[in-house]
Amino acid sequence: MSIKTKIATLALATLAVAGSLATTTTKAEAYKFKPWHVGAGLATAAVVGTAIAASNGPVYYNDYRRCGLVPRYNMFGQYMYSVRVCNY
């Protein structure tokens, strides 16, 4: 992602959090702690996170060249020299 996309995403997330905090005007109520609520929240987060991760396509990085030395051999299998080969 470019820096502009990251900044726009951060601004949108900040706006969403600020909006959700501003709209919660109900009075605070205390409830008895129920452990299954925590488990349900974690399970939901796992399912949603997996769905988001699976929805993204493969990422290809073509901004750099990977170069390395590849050995060259003669017809008898004896090492002769190395050649620099770059993947584009």
C-alpha cells in the first residue's frame, strides 16, 4: 500500500471510532460476567479475521530484482564459473 492509502485508512478508522464514541449516549449498566461472551467474541473475531485475510488476492512485489550467482558446469559436470542471474 502507498503512504496515501495508509493515511486515508487510518483517518477513516479514527473517524469511525470517534463517531461510535460520540453516539453512545446510554447510561452505563453493570452486568454479571459471563465467560462465554469472551469466547463468542474471540470466535467471531477469528472468523471475521480469516474472512478478511482470505478475501485479499496474492501480493506480488515487482519493485526489486533478486540477483544471485548460478554455477555453470561443462558437459562433464565439472564446475567452470558462476554467472550473475537476476529475476525480474
